[in-house]
Amino acid sequence: MPSRISKRAKLKVFRASILSQFPWLVHGFSTRVGGFSQSYGKNELNLGLTKDDSKAAVERNRHAFQRALGAAGWPLITLRQVHSDIIRAVDSPLESPLVGDGLITATPGLLLAIQTADCLPIILVDSKRRAVGVFHAGWRGTVQRIVEKGVGEMRRCFGTGARDLKAAIGPGIHGCCYEVGLEVREKFESQFAYAAKLFRAVEESDPVREKYPMLFLTARPPGHGELPQKIFLDLVEANRQQLLAAGVPAKSIEASPLCTNRRTDLLFSYRAEKGKTGRMMGAVGIRG
């Protein structure tokens, strides 16, 4: 694991080059670097109201993140995320967070944000009608087609054409590290004709079996019991395939190469940090 970035490090935000061409757009994917939280390391940018962190530190972090985006003072619209396919269209600040995992708007001056710590943050931008959306895509949301439905909701609410959309998939856990159970693969196989290309199976190594193979002989051909397999899901490709299926051009989709599980020096990872970690944000808004 790489060493942590200096506690004096400047707040770091990633922006997608495919979205940076629009001067009317505000967007970014946060990291863990350059905040005020002390619960998960020194001076970390935790943007989630987690049980381990203080509300005051999180609010300072959120203000700093908004300043870095160029959206200081904008209403921050978040959700109570439940790993669903629920998408909310908003046109004004909310009294309290709604339940769901996707937000869309065509109203300037609102900053839409979802929180992640391994799941994918996905931003959609209608370059023609100036409408935006942001989505939280873990495996549950992905198998429920949240980003594909997001394209449909933007079409329904704003008249968005899929060919006018630009999509940015932010940092999340990648296929190298996202081990899942057989039941997850079966759920994807029941929903997607292309499911086979989303999974990678690797036989678990067993040093005892390798040293004493005769102990594991069975009556079944070819004579040895099968080793259990580890199954890995490529969540990025799963969501890219949904965007393509919805009509978004391949050239209009950009995905971050950063894996949260591998880069805990830079990003929060629920899995790598065994549940005790902060939250990052993917955020998007329209300038007035």
C-alpha cells in the first residue's frame, strides 16, 4: 500500500476531461486528501456524516470541497442512499435528504452529489439542453440498471437525447479487486446477455493441496476435487455497457483508471479499510 500523502497536502479534486470543455458546468470527484477530519488519518477530506467523524469537521470539508469546485455557497443536494434504482429530479434546495441513489436537474445553482467509498460515482451531462445527473452505482444499483434508467429519466424530464450525453465514471473499486459471491454473478446473468464478459474467475491457491496432492484425490474424473474459485466483477465495464445500451456513444464515456481498493493513499475504500473509512463525493452542477 502506498504511503499516505503529507498531512499538509492541498485538497485534491479530480475532473473528467470530457466534461471540462463546458464552461457552464461545475463538476468533480473528491479524494481523501486535504481536509479537516482526523478519524481516518490526519487532515482527511471525509464528506460523509459517518459515525466516527464529527459533524463540524464534515461541514468544513464540504465547504472546502465546494470552494474547490467553484460552487461555494450553492445548496448541496444529497440523498439517503440505499443501493437502489431510485432517481430524484430536483429543481430547488431540499429541507432534508430524499431516499435514492440518483439525482438529476436542469436548474442552475444547485450542486448535486452522491457519496462513495468503493461504489462508482457516475456523472451524466446533457451538452445540448444543459441538464445533469449524478448516480451511485454499486453492484446492487448496477444490476437494477440505475445509470441506464438515469438516461431514461433525463429523456423523460428534460428531453435529453442519449447521443447528446457525456458520461464520466469516477474512481471506484475495479475488476482487479472487486471480489463478489456466486449469487452476484447469477443476478447479473439473469439480467444481462453480456454478463459473462463482466466477471473473472480465479482458482484459489492452496499450499497444502499443492504439497500433498494425493490427499485430495476423489472418485470423480479427472481424479481431483476442484479448487474453489474467486469471482471478480468489473463494475466499470458493467456501467459502460449500460450507457452504450442506452445509446450513449462510446467516445462520450470516460472512466477513471483509479481503483479505490488499491489507492487508499488517495481514496477512501470501505472494503480495503474494513468498513471504517470516510466518504468521497461525485458532484455536478450548472452555473447560472
